[in-house]
Amino acid sequence: MLTSLIDVIFLLLVFFMLSSQIAPYSLISVSGGTSSQADTPTEAPIAAQQSDAANLLFIVSRGHIKAGSATIPLDQLPKALNRFGEETPPNATLLTTKSATVQDIVTALEIFQTSRFATVRLVMTPS
């Protein structure tokens, strides 16, 4: 009788351990934002690949983003994105690679959210 009670307790323990949430989930807003800074950029924009005149493609990899032929570390990305002018905010498409971690994607989305891009699209590569 005691053995079956212990079995039931262990089954309940396993059930609650598997059904409980270890880390809380949070939502990430994927919409682009606008910057309130009024500085005038003095450098040329990043030479990103352009699929049309107002859509720039950025490839997110582990620890860096590739924009055209330029490779930008994630910690230097805000400074690089400030080079874009305020006249016509472009659209950005973030393409993730298999080497990109979830933290790399979240960091890139947070940086693009505070940049001057009108919209930001996230495109995941098929696994």
C-alpha cells in the first residue's frame, strides 16, 4: 500500500514538473519605430542589398548582421543604423541564418525598433 502511494506521488511530481513553466514567456513587438533624434547624418548610408528602392535586406547571423558586403557586429549596429537619413524612412527585412541565436534575433529587433525604419520584417530561414 505504501509503495503504490509513493508511485502516485512521483507520478504527480513528474506531471507537475513537465507541465509547469520554468521561464516566463514574453512577447516581442516586431513593429518598426521612429527615432526622436534630430541629428543630421554625415556619413553615407550602409550599402545594404536592395530588393527595391525602399526595402533593405539585413542578414542576421551569430553575433553580427550582414548588410550588403558590410559585416556589422551587433554592438555597433545602432551607430550604423543612425547613418540612414530621415527624409524617407526605408523598410527593413531581417533574414535569419541557421547560426543566429534567439538572443541575436531579439537584440537585432530591439535595435531596429528604435531606429528610423518605417517597418521591419522578420523572415526565418526554414530549418
